[in-house]
Amino acid sequence: KLRIVQPVSGSAVEHLDLLAGKVLTQILPLLTHRVNSGQEFIKKCLQPWVNNPQVSNHMVSFDVDNMYPTLPTCENAMNVLYQYLHHHRDSIDMLGFQPFHIVQFMRFVVYPTYATAGGQFYRQTRGVGTGYHSSGAFSEIIIDFTYQQALEATPKTHLPLYLATYVDDSNSLWKEEAHARDFLSLLNNTWPTMNFTSEEPSGNKISFLDVQLTTTHDGITHELYQKPTHSGKYLPY
């Protein structure tokens, strides 16, 4: 598998990509389960379950395997994009365009992705190249739709206690382990190209964003999480 990094600057799609990115990015804060930071995740989702001995401690994180190369760019995906644009059009600045204009821009941006190797030209037949201004927001909208479809197909008694998403990662709490497994199957039945994976706590610990979560008999605790490679060094502002 290859992940193509498309140099957008100076290309034929640069301006359309910038316009689409500016519009689509405004939708992200409006997504139901999206959190923007670890602090928001704690406040919005985790707080009711902290140090709560009544909570069921089956926590799961879902992730998209190889996200950008597997993102759908078919007509169904473009229809999803149109639905989100149409639904939020009164809450965002459309920059003078209609939803179908932005969809047309995205069609043009994501389809002509090419690479050269060994003197040969190759066209990316699925997924999107990284490097676009619009690809991050486009991916989050498609993934949000996928979660929404799975939630709507889940019986009310089997829904997660909370679900928090950020780009292609998520964290959730479930009453039963089987409910999480069923939800994973629903996620993977939405798009033929996308594959969601799940991760459960290791040693009762799991991380999401910059928060490390620990499940105990007394509830959930949390603390700052930093990767083992974190050096503590930062570039001067």
C-alpha cells in the first residue's frame, strides 16, 4: 500500500482545494461526537464516569486502518458530503457558493491524483492523497457519517454510554463487550474500502488524544498522556 502525498501548491486544483477546505473545516466543530481537545473530552464525555463505581468498565477505542488511501470518493460519498453541506449551510460561511458547487470542487480535487515511479504514471483509483487543504475535513465528515449510520442501526439498549471522536480515532464506553463488537461490525459494513479496528485497555489503561484513561472497580481515572518518544522539547514560538 502506498500513501500519496500530493503537492497542491501551484497545481491546477490549488484554489478549488483552498475554497473547499475553508468551507468544510467550518463543519467540524458542529459534528455531534467530535471533541477538539483532551480537556473538552474530559468535560463533555468523561466527567460523569470519573470515580463512579457504578460504571461498566468496558472501554474501546476505534480507529480507521490506513485512512487516506481507503477513503471513499464514490458518488455515495459525494452525496454524504452534499447532505452535510446542505444541513449546515445556514451555520457556516459558504463563501458565496451553493452545496453542489463545493461537491463539484471536491470531485475535481480528489479524483486526479497521480504519481510517477520508474518512468511510469499511476492514477490513484481510491482514497485521497494527503497534502490537500480539504482532505482532513472531508475525511472527518465521511467518518462522522459512518459513526452516525452505525449508531442508528444499534438498538437503543446497546448504545455506548459515550462516544468521542477526533479525525479517525475515537473512544467509547459500553455496557457490554458484545455491544462494542456489534458496533465494530456495523462500522465495517458501511463502506467497502474502509476498515475500522478496535483497541481495548492494556493493563487497564488506554489513551485518547493527550489523556490516559485507567479503568478500575471504583470508576475511571485520567491523567496526562505523552508518547514514550516525547522529549519535552518545543520550538520557540
